[in-house]
Amino acid sequence: LHENNNNCCSFEDYKLTTDWLLNRTNLRPKVAVICGSGLGLLADAVSNKVSFRYQDIPNFPVSTVPGHEGCLVFGTVDETPCVFMQGRVHLYEGYSLCQVTFPIRMFKLMGVESVIVTNAAGGICPDFKVGDIMVIKDHINLPGFAGEHPLCGPNDERFGIRFPCMSDAYSKQMRRLAVDVGTDLGCSNFIREGVYCMVSGPNFETIAEARMLLVLGCDAVGMSTVPEVTVAKHCGLRVLGLSLITNKVSVDYSREEKVNYEEVLQISKMRAEVLQKIVTQLISRLQQQSINTH
Ligand SMILES: O=P(O)(O)O[C@H]1O[C@H](CO)[C@@H](O)[C@H]1O
Ligand code: HPA
């Protein structure tokens, strides 16, 4: 798992980790949630908690940045069995995209059906404010344009097809549900929809880069999510993406403010509680919808 290429994980690696975990909990999660920077609190809403530290799970990549606790939490949200990742790993930490997306295929093998991916992101869209929550409707895989793509390399048909469709990566039904839940919780004035762009990081954008992203049609920018969503869509998982806008990305040379990670974490912590309410409500309603449709 330590080679830096996109095929460093075999089917057997995913299977071994899945079995290791399933042998240690009776829970069989249907929903997986990935908590972005400073958003680990999302997992605090679960009952009947069973937690594992990433470093104790075989093959599991270990988070190295603050704001990513590195704990895998199994539990129930209003009867729905769930698994929460308190923290993720990123390309800029030196992990391959195979390692970055390792948990997604493991979730698939566990029987997870839906993934809720969250992140902290910079706002590119001039209308966005710090603290807004953006329901991701689409993404731009900028590293993918340069060949840094989690599906490069031999395709394992047990997970999905060689040329997956990505125009519907973010489930329309889940997006609608997220907006409805946000509205019902009184958050409609800061719920947005938009396009997320992944950059590799770790530096924040230059002003020229930010201007380019604006022209390209990006509403928010971050250093994660896209590889996870791509691999999730490839293996047939239903995906919802939520970006918390933690800072405005400057497209103006006269602006003096400078973004820093402390500010990102501060805003995440400030908004984590409301995001937690949205995510838990969403999971409950997903469950109701699936009961009603079966
Ligand atoms: O996307 P998450 O993991 O929330 O983290 C975001 O916050 C960090 C930078 O502020 C980057 O890692 C960026 O991707
Ligand atoms: O402005 C940003 N750029 C990239 N990633 C980020 N994550 C939080 N804010 C940002």
C-alpha cells in the first residue's frame, strides 16, 4: 500500500480490511459519511458507537493534517446503520489516489449504498459568503486533466466499468433532499448549489489561478472529494457532496486578506453543528424514502 501509484491496492487488500472491520462490529452500514477538515463533529450524532483508529486498521491510510482525527466510527443514526470517517487523507500528504480512495471501495464491499462526502472549500463564486453550505452539483477534476486520476491503470471489473459516466455523479434525489432538509431546518439563506473544483494543493490558489477557476465555471475550490466521488460513482454508490465555504478566494489584487488553515478550521468548527443537523436529518429521510419506495 505504500507504493506511489494508482494500483497499489488489490481487491484482496480491500477485502482484507473490510473483513477485519466486519469481524469487529455487528453493524452493516448503509450510509458512509466522510467528514472534511474540522468537521469530525458530524460523527458525534451517532448512537451505539464503535470506533477504530485509522492506524489500527490494516491497509487504512492515516491522516496527517490537523482537523482530521483519523477515526472510523460505526453507529446508527435514527436506526440507519452508518459509518463515519472522522478525517480523510489527501494527495498533497504524499498518498497515491489509490490510497486516498481506499475507504470508498471498502465501503462498497461492506454493503454501503450511499456516500455523503463533506469538505471545507474556498468560495470562488462572488455571491458566496463564508459559512455558506454548497450542495455539489458537479465537479471539475483538475488533477485528472493532468493524468492524476484514481481510475488510471488496469480496470478491476469487480468494482466498475472501464469508462464510467460521470455526468450524473451527484445524485439528483440526494441533492434535492439536501436542499429540502436545509430549508426545513431554516438554513435556506445559506444553502447554495454549485460546482466544486479539485486542485492538488497544498498551497492555496494564486490570484491568477483563482481567476482562471472563476472563468472555468467553478463555484468552490478544495483539495479533496473529487477522487472519492469518482471512485464511488465508478462502483455504483449514490453520492452527495457538501462543501462548507470556509473562506472567500481572492480574485482581486487589491484585497489584502490572506487565507490560512487556522481560519478554515475555525469556520468549520463554527458550522459543524448545523452541518451535523443537516446530515443526520438527511440520513433519517433517506431511510424513510427507501422504506416508502420498497
Ligand atoms: O477537503 P477537506 O479535507 O475538507 O480539506 C480542505 O481543507 C484543507 C485546506 O484548507 C485542504 O485539505 C482542503 O481540501
Ligand atoms: O481556498 C481554498 N482553496 C483550496 N482548498 C481549500 N480548502 C478550504 N479553503 C480552500
